[in-house]
Amino acid sequence: MSDSTVCNTSKLCAYGECVDCKQTTYPLTKSTNTVVTLTQWCQEKVDYSKPGEETRMSTITVKKDVPTQEDELVAQFLDRLFKFRRHIFNIRWQYNAYRNLRENLTAKDCLIHIDFSENYTGTYSNEIQSVHFGGSHQQYNNRKNFYMISTAPHQMGFSKITWNFFKSSNGKGAPDGVGGALKRTADTLVRQGKDIPDAKSFYQQLKESSKVKLFYVSEEEVEKMDESLHQVPLFTVKGTMKMHQVLSISPGILKYRDISCFCQAAEGVFDCSCHSLQEVSLVATEHAEKALDVRPGVIKHHHSGQWCVVRYDDQPYPGIILEVEEHNVKVKCMHRNGINRFFWPSPREDVNWYHPSLFYFLPLLISGYSFPV
Ligand SMILES: [Zn+2]
Ligand SMILES: [Zn+2]
């Protein structure tokens, strides 16, 4: 239905930017102002406080009958159909990009397919999930994840990283395959009388009966990692709902765009300028600013990927921490241009080990490639 409202399969048409089809709608029979009833998932606040105690409110999702005028319903439908063509375009495009990427992998590449499966709960929550498009984007919209993706793989020796998003789960295709299969196996086990009340038991029951190799990550481990990321400068990324590709070519620097592009990947170039490629600014948060105001007592592993200032020849140079060892810290430094401007040397990078006593930390606001300190 949405395909019939566009001239062709281009991004321009799908994104409503084509003059010929941005107003095109799907022809429907003439609607009237008759009131019809529509069944919808709605958020509702409920009061579950006990008498005599303070008020406790909770938001729950309920299925409700909503009376709507027929012509209003048609308007709403056409509005959603207009947004849906962008959505369907993104799904097709991202899936295609994924398939091409997979088919062209070399011995030096690594492809990780991550499925953020929703919690293992009953049918009711699955029903809600299938009603709301875009729900799973929540997990991606996490600045700590963006920080991690632009630092951790570099520390492991990868030079270029891209993170490509499929649209949220729609129950079809490979992105949902593994999670779905595991949940079905779990359901079968429950029917056979096994109890799966938590993640640990899910892991223990499934690791024997499933062909998928499973790893269990405890809540404590997640909290520990989360805690260690409290003092890092975080990226402020605008429009995360729209982006489908995140790239990191240099540690601590993030680029992103509307949809994935690998048009020059064969030549080793991942950050081609296609589809509104943007570079993210590294903005220290209030919290991080406080922490970075003075140099921390010890430079630790979690400082990798962070901006710093090192002293060299009694002059300060900004750089990015690449690796931390007990008595040495590896830093990629910028070069000086004039008194107070810096740039990244190219093509040869300036990577050196520095003694921790040569460090200052400071919150930096980066704009462009050349900036005053
Ligand atoms: Zn068009
Ligand atoms: Zn491109």
C-alpha cells in the first residue's frame, strides 16, 4: 500500500522529499463524520496507593476503545502511511546493506550481529511490542553505548568500526531469529514443567538444549561497567531516532548518518560523505566536567578514549588516550599550528607513550578539526 504512494524506490520519495509524490496518498472511499470505535493501546496512570499512605501512581499500558470520527481516522491513517513509507524504506535499505556487508567480508573483518531481544515475558508484552514501531531504538539511544563503540574496539586493535541498525523488531528476518528461537525453546521447556523465573535460569536451561552458544552477564557486571562509565565525557548526539549507522574511524570520535553506506568500503573508506554524514561533538557533561577539572589521581583503563592534555617540551598538547599501562599511557596527540590551534597530523599519526606525571585532563569542546585550547 505504501509503495503505491511513491514514484520509485528512492530515498527521496520514501523520505517525503520528492515534489512529485510527497502529497500522494492512498485513495480511500469518501469518509464521513460518523463516529466509529477504534481499539488502541494507551498509556494510563493508575493510583495504587493504600488508604492512609502517600499517593503512589504508576503508568500502565492498556487496550482501550476510543471513539473517533471516520474522517479523523482516515486522516490519522494517511499520516501514519506517510511515515510508514520511510520506515519500510529504512528496513529494506538496512537489510540490503547488511547482506552486502556479510557477502563481502574479508579475513580481516569481523561482523557482530546484535539482537536486543525484549525481556522474556508472556504474549501480552509481545503484543504491545508489535504494535509500537521504534520501541527498540531506546536501547541504541544510549550515549554510553556510543562512547563504548568509539573506544573499546580500537583498544582491541580494530581500526574502523561501524554500527548499523535495523529498524526495531518486526518479527521477521535474521535480526529477530536468534532471540525468537531461544524464546520458543524456553516456552517448550516451561510447558514440559521446567521453571524459568529469571535470566540465570533461562541461561542454565537453554545452554544445554540450544545449539546457540550462550553467555550469562550478571546484573553486577552490568552495574560495574555502568559505574566505570560515569566519569567519561559523553557524546551529545542529535536525532538518534533517525540515524541508522554510527562509525568510528579514530578513537573517541563518532560519525553517524541517516542510513548505512558502504559505497567505498572496498577501498577501505567507510566514512564517505553520503546520506548526511555528521561528526559528533565531544561535550563533557556537568558531571564529567567536575571530574575532569583536575587530573585524576591515577589514570586507569576506563580513561581510554578520553581526551587529555599532555605536557611535551613544557607545552600542552591535546590528545586521546589509547591505552593505559601501569607506568605508561599511550596517547594520540594533535599537532600545534601557531600559538593556540591544533590539528590531527596526517597521514602519519603522532602516537607515543607518556608518563602519567605528564598529564593534565580538561574538558574540551571540540568543533571541527582545528580549535583553540
Ligand atoms: Zn517521488
Ligand atoms: Zn557512500
